[in-house]
Amino acid sequence: MEHLIGPTGSVLLHIFILYAAVHFIVFDTRESTPEIEAMIMDIQEVDLDDLFDEIEPEFEPLEFDLDFDMPDMDVDVDVPPDPQDFAQDQPEIDFAALDVMQVDSPLTMQGLFAGRNEAGRSALLNRYGGRWGEATEAAVIRALRWLKENQEEDGSWRTQTGPRDRNHRTGVTGLGLLAFLAHGETPASKEYGRTVHRAIRYLVDNQNDRGEFLDPSIKPEGAYCHAIATYAIAEAYALTRIPQLRDPMERGVEVILKGRNARAMWGYGYDNISNEPINTSVSVWQLQALKAAELAGAPNPDLNRVVQEALEMLLNRQADDGEFFYRGVEGVQSARRPDHGLTAAAVLTFQLYGMGNRSEARRGMDVLRAAEVNWDRPSQWAMSRWYYVTQVKFQQGRSVWEDWNNRFAPAFVRNQNQDGSWTSPAREGSNIPFGVETRFGPAFSTAMAALTLQVYYRILPTFAVVEEAPVEEEPEDEVIIQII
């Protein structure tokens, strides 16, 4: 017992201590909460005027030193309106059907139509216009206003009296429409919307069941007018994406594709006569119309094949001295030579199809070094010739363009009529052969002059040139992307 008293007592003492702890000690458990730190900050006021003062404009204003005597003309030109500003006083225009603007990519639109708005025109005139950009743009505005005021009620522009006017009027209307489109004008434009709408409507309404923008019973020059009209409709569709223009464009293209002669090029008509000689002048208009349609998205299946065959034939239309033939078979000098206009037309076509570095094109450019702009001693088909030569030299750029720009721009500005029109200097006479250009009237000359002066931002046919290297083989799984 004595041995048990000690251990037993110790155990009982510890039990008592535990009992007391359980009953008298209270555990207080508190939930911890996250600490929140509040900070009060003063908002710094910013003067918006100061911010805007720090922003530099994207484009520098045009500044030119015009050191020539300008004719007494009204050059107070309003800034062209934004295409989204619809004219409210033109109820005959169905804007619900015409203001459609659907594009695959904004990058595509930027590349194709970079000069079709005020900012783009200003930038390109500043870059390429030299000291003539301001004067040429004022001349273009006067020309567009003249075309607007002299448009017929049916939307066309008159050329001459007689049966041929029916075909010629289609071609001249196409040229007039191209001049407005080059300036970025659409049926939605405030000042020129009605003019553009009526011109488009005239061309569409005068396309026959065969898809021709002409009367095939009236010859010659039918193929000229059809190609120009197709070109204009294709560019109108590319710029506006009006759905109703796609079918007329495709049908017009189909006429060109099926209307070649046996030598894979074109003559005055689309009769596909095997013995009809090649007409280089007609053919280059067909190729330019097809290029515009191609870049507008025309899906005609034979388009690329026909173009390639025609370009190969065009390469063989060059004489030993670098000039290009007008008509006739290879090796026969045309009665119309020498003619810088034909050579320039062929070279421009090569440039537009990415063949500007071909030896044939370079030889043609060498020929064009002798080109002149002389209103007192005009060339054969003066307005047409200068239209092509100007674009070729613009595509060449650098010193070639600067030299030509300093010659052609002041000549065109100084010879514009007071009312805004131009008269072709290619007067008819024994000393000026093939001077029938004047028969097409002032609408033709004015449209051609405006298009020539719009070269800075239009870059015929409005689309940037893509150099294409020949590819021997293309893997089936390869994706080719062209940056335009």
C-alpha cells in the first residue's frame, strides 16, 4: 500500500488538473478577416487643347510655288465631300441600292484605292506632284464640274452627230465615269453623286442581250467603246461593290474573251474573223479592261489564259527600233509609225501586268525619251498619246517622272479652257494625219485630260502594279499571297 500511495496520488492529481482545465478554461476562436487598404488620389486635370497642339497632322499641307502666268480662272475649290454624306436633294437616286460597300479586307481597299479620298490625294500629290500638284488638282476639279454641267439627261456625254455617235457616246461616257471614279466619287458623293449614278445607269441600260456595250451594226471603233465601258463598270464595281454591277461586268468581260481574232488579239469588232489584222491600239484597251475586271474579282474562267496569250502576242508587235505596230502583220511597218502613243500604250500594258522589266518594255521606254508635249505642234491623237506617255513615265518614277511632270503638267493647265474643258490640239489637216480625235468632242478631250492629270493618285488602272516572277512549278498545297 505504501508503494501504491505515491503513484496513485500523482495520477489523481493530474486527473483533477485536467478536469479543472476543461471546465474553467474558455477557448475563444475568431475568424481572421483580410485587411483593406483605401487610397484616395487626386485626379490630375488635363487641358485638351494642349493635347491637340502636340498632335502633328498626318499629311503636310500642299505648298507650291507657281511661277507661271495662270489664265483668269476660278480656282476656289471646295473640299470634296465624304462619300458617306449623302445628297438629300436627289430623290431620283436609289441610295438604298447603291450605297452597298462590301470588301473582303480593309487592307485590300487600302492598297487599291489609297488615293481615292482627300487625305490620300493630298499625300500623293505632295509626294509626286512637285510644284504642280496644286494647280493640276484645281484643273481636275474644274474639269469634273464641266463634265457634270454638260452631261446629257440620259447620263451620257455627247460626241458628235450621226449614227456613229451611238457607239462613240458609250466609250466617252465610260471615260467620263472613270474620271469621277479616279477622284473617289461614287453615287453617294454629295456634289457628283447624281452625275456618277446617271453615267453608270446609262452604260448598264445600253448593254445589249449579248453583253455588248455597243451596237454591233455600227462600225468601226465598236471594240474601243465596249472595252472602255467594261473598264468603267469594272472599276465602279471594285470601288463601290454595288451588287447590280457584277453581272454587267462579267458579261462585258465575256464579250472581250470570246471576241478575239485568230491571232489571239483584237480588231475593230468582235466578229472573230480569221483574216482580220491585229489592232494594237484596240488590243491594249481590251487588256486594260480585263486587268480592271480581274482585280475587281471577275470570275470568268478563261480570263487568265486569254490575257497570257494576248500578252505573248503583244510582245511580238515591236519593231527593231523599239516602236510598236499599229496594224498589219509582224515585220510590216505601219503607216501610222512613228507613234509614241502606241508604244506607250503597249509599255503601260506590260507594266500593269507586272512585265515592266521585260526587255521589250525597256526598249519601248527608250523610244519614249523623245516624247514631247507641244500644243502648237501636236502629235497624232495628241490627248490619247499624252494620256499613255504620262502613265508610263509615272511608273518609271525618279528623274524620268520629274522631267516629264515639269513639262506635261504646266502645258495641260495652261491650255485648259476657261469653262473647265479641253479641246484636243490634234486638228485635222494634211499636215496632221489621223487627227480625227477632235470628232469625239470636248467631252472626250476633257475626260482624257482629267485622267492624265489624275495620274498622281489614280495610277491607271487605279490598282498598284505587282511584279510577277515566272514560276515553273507550284506545289498543290502552296498558298500564294500577292501584296497589292
